[in-house]
Amino acid sequence: RSNEHGNPQSDANASYSATWPNGDTASFSGNRTREWIEGVGTGFWGDNVYLISGQGTFTGPQGNVFMKETVTELRRELSCRFIVSGILNISRNDATASLDFGDGSCDAKGILTYPDGTSEEIFLRRFKN
């Protein structure tokens, strides 16, 4: 379906819970929106660009709550192996870290900001070039 900008968009929602034989439970709920903003109808996958947003919450059997939430839409250009921009918050209970995927360059780098406010550059894959 198309959104208000005339771009193809998909929306996904999920919710589930599990109970173990000992009575422990876990649950997840979340949503994701993916908007196709460039390359629509060209027949070439390499020029496709998507904006991705959403959030998810997982509550584990010990009561720990893990969340991820898009702060700024994640930009995924299929000509690059990595998300090239956008900000994602990742939380465990009350501690939140933030991952900034950068300025749009296909450089496999991001800035990870820890709950204490310190930051470091990270590589988005296991090995550097």
C-alpha cells in the first residue's frame, strides 16, 4: 500500500507470549514500518532506498525488560551492506544506549553512546576492510 507521500510502505505488528513448564513467562510486542523512498519501479535493486522505524519490547522470564526504539528513521540503501543513517535506542530495564548509524556514508561505522553518556565509534561488522 502507499502512504501519504505516495511511497510503498509496509507495516508489521507482532505480539506473543510464552510460558515454560515451570510457569516462567516471557513476552514480546513490537511494530515496524518500512517505507520505500527511492528506486521504486526501476527494475534495479541497487537504487532502492528504505526508511525503517519501529519499536519492540521483550520481557524475559526473570522480569528484565529489553526495548529497542527508532529515534530517527534508519536509512537502508541496498547499494550498501549497512544502515547508513538513523538513530536506534536500545534499553535493558532503565539503562539505555543509543546507536547512531552516521551521516549517510556507506562506511560500516556507527557511534555507540552508553548509558553513562560515554561514546565510542564502532564497526557495524566483524572485521574492518
